[in-house]
Amino acid sequence: MTALQEPVQAAMWQALNHYAYRDAGFLAERLYAEIRLPKHQSVTQRALV
């Protein structure tokens, strides 16, 4: 688990528990992107490519 994964996952569950489905969807996409990235590349670097 990366350093970013745990807080994003917690925020996603909080959003789901409060019926904030758009926020949960956004956070799930961000978490998915973080998991798929090579270890040397950040989310920001991937977005700029």
C-alpha cells in the first residue's frame, strides 16, 4: 500500500457512507490510477504526459 492509498481509501469510504457518490467515484478513480502507476511516476506526472 502506498502512502497516498490509505488516506484516499479512507476518504472514499467516508464519501460512500455519506452518500457523496460523485466524490467517492472521483476518489476511486484516483486510487485506481495510483495503484496502476509505476513506482517512479506520480499522479501529477502521469496527468502531464
